[in-house]
Amino acid sequence: MENKSQMQILFCLLLIVIFLLFAGTGCIVPAPSGSAGITALAPNRSVIRVNVTRQGYSFRRPWQPKSPSTGTAIGVIISGPRILVTSKLVANHRYIELEKTDSREKSTAKVVVVDYEANLALLQPTDPRFLEDMRPLELTTGAVQGDYLSAWQVQRNGNIAVSEGPITSIELAQYPYGNSFLTYRLNSSLQYRLGNITLPVVKDGKLAGLLMRYNAKGQTVDVIAAPVIEHFLKDAANGEYRGFPLAGFRMVSTEDPQLRRYVGISGSTGGVYVQGVIRDSAAEKGGLQEGDIIMEMAGFPIDRRGNYEHTRYGKISIAHLTRCNFHVGDTVPFKVFREGKMLTLNIMPDHRPSESYLVPPYLIDTAPRYYILGGLILQELSMPYLREFGSRWSINAPTHLVYYAKNQNYLDEEDREKIVILSRVMPTSYTIGYEGLSNLVITRINHQAIRRLKDAVSALETPVNGFHKIEFEHEPKVIYLDALEIPKIENQLRQRYNLPALKNLN
């Protein structure tokens, strides 16, 4: 009996020693059977370090670039060969450097394709032979809930560190700039982190996604799902990237029994209620109307919450069906219930670029438009401008500007292409009394309607009785500027504020 107890103690000590050895080397204890793990192939030949120097623009001082910053990522070698990273890494880039993780060999690179909405970008080295000895990773779209995925990180010595975790959910989640795409959520703690913006996430030696967000407190990892990457790569393959399609309507569930009685559907019937249709959108062009009940899309029945039955993921939003199952130019059949009848509509989802929005969701790789008129700074309203009010911009920014941003798709704005604002006033002898004016929406200048910033510039060519008359939506409603004084004040502005230019209209 005593010998048996001694054997048990020795066995426990042995287990403690093994645990300490693993902890001391920073290795990850193997996950259960079926986990991802590092591929049997040399992983260093499938990943590459990407270093980027970036410089964005200030939207409160639109003539002034921000201070340069740097970012680093672990990119993935894919067929081509090219390098896949997140678009967040290369936004407003000035210089991109590639570095092999084992040999430290370096090369410069350029962006071939970028999609800021889906947070994906493809890079290509300037030296076409630089990736000849690398081994591209294949893409796998076969991950399902419960599978273990591995996030690959590269230590400073070039070794690969692996953090594993199971997929706890597969659903649409918010990507940058308010778009929703398919996301794998893992329950994992990244054991080793260098602040990399991009990390590959792997299943059985194949690429399953790219790390998008890591919540250290909740120990959750959000991953750009492989079907999103697959759509991006297919679209980019022919050299004419068109982006992810969008139908262009807003929907609400039909779980409310009073709504169901109002529209004339009953029992176990599914479908979602069309609350609004975006002007000039694919949905409007295809005949979809406010008040329609969408019953089917592309042959898939739609439930009351706007989900369809995916063969791999189960219930998932129809937004994924539109965005990842189809490409721009494809035709998607809709079955809708309208005024007691079933109709079939053929809708061709289209991509909507940022610049086409009344309030653009992002302006990247380009300087903001502005025009300085005697110290008055005229700009076009954009989400980057609002975000400079801080992380709580929806509370801190002027209410009327937030209203435009959040309701722009369903406003009747008299065909305005953009919202032109007087963002603020630079103190000069010319603007005495106007110093406190800011964030005012301009409606007319010299009796001409203002639909975009260029309209303001052309309107200023025809003063009214020697004065510029500028009208606003809110108080003070109208101000007047002496047109003859403008050239004198422009010289004063250049000298006092060291302005590189008084306008940018490109």
C-alpha cells in the first residue's frame, strides 16, 4: 500500500514537471482531437512580416496631414503568389516593406487590390522573384462551429507561436465602417502578441481567416471568415475588382402579430417587412417597394427574423446570402408578398462606393476636399469628419450632422450629392463677428443651391451686389461677405497660418 502511494506521488510530480516545461517554453498545450495546429509544412514559408508607414489626413484641419505612424502584420502567402492582409493595415500607406520571417530578406511592396469595407487587401512585392521560395496556403471554407482554429504569430526570433481556440459562433458581425460580414468568433487567449494588425487563422494547415479583433478581457477573437475572403479573391482574380454587392433596402422582422395582421400574413408564414428602399439602389431598380414582405431569396425561404437556412452554418442573415453568394451583375430572384399577391422580382445587387453616399462612410488614401473663403472653412460632411469628435461621436458631434449621417439613405435631399458645411471660422480681420460659427449646413450661396462643394466655388464667381450671400439651415440663417476684400484676406491667411493651399477640390 505504501509503495502504491509513493508511485502516485511520483506520477503527480512527473505531471507537474511536464507542465512547467511546457509553460517555460511558451508552447501551447495541444487542443483536443481535430484542432488546427501548425501544418507539417514549414510555416515560415507561408507567412511574411509586413511593415507599413502610414499618414492620414486631419478632417478638422483638412489642409494638414496627420503625423506619420507605423504598423506591422503577419501576412499570408496565397496563390499568385501574393500576400493577403487586412485593409486596415494599408490604409493611407506611404511605404510597404516585406520581411521574410526566417532569412530576414526584405523587399518593398505595392497594394494590388483593397476593399476597406470587407477589411481585406492584396499586396505584391516589387521584385517578382521575392516570393519564389515561399509556399502559398490554400483557403478552406469548411470550418464549422466547434472546430478548433489556430492564430499564427511570429516571435522576434522567427519562431511560430500558436494560439488555439474553438469556434463558438458563426454569424454576421460589424466590420469597419458599419458593414456586416460573416465572422468566426473564437474562445481563445492569444499567448503571444506584438500588436500585429493582421494574423492568419488556420485550420488543418489551410487558411480559415484573418484575425480582425481580439478582446483580451473576454478572451474572444473575431475572425474574417473564409467565405468573405473567397469572394474577395474571386472578384480580384480577373483584374477588375467590383466589390461586394448590396441590394439596398432596410428590413424589420415580422414577429409582431399586429404587423402580420396589417400586411395580411398569418399562421407560420415567414418573411421580413421592407421598411425602406434606398433611392437609385438595385432594390428600387428591381421593383422592390416599401411594405413588401420578402418571402424567398434565390430559392431560400426567409424566416420572420430575416434568416435563411445555410447548409453549413444553420440560421444566418440574408445579408450574407446577398453579399457572399453573388457578385456584382448577378441576378437574384426575390419572392415578395404585396397586397395579397405573390410576385417574383429579379434584382441585380450592385456595389455602392463610399463616394456615392450623401455622407461618405470613409475617405481613405485621399485628402479631404475643402475651400477656405476669407477664413471660412467650407467642407463636405463625411464620417471621418464626425469621428474626429471622438469615440462617442454620435453623442459629441452636432445633432443635426449626426442625423444626416444616420438617416442619409432615406432622406429626400433635393438631389444633393453631398452635405456642404461651414466647419469653422479662422480668426481674421475679415471674419470679426463670425468667429463662433461652426458646423452649419450651407443651402445656398448667392441664390444658387449647393449640392456639393464645387457648386459653392462656382456660386462664388457671381456675387450679389458686390457681396457673397451665404445661407444656412440654422441660425444665423444668412451672412454677407465683401467680395472685394477676399484677395487681401487670402494673403493674410497664407502668411499667418502657413497654409499650403486655400483649397482642394479633387
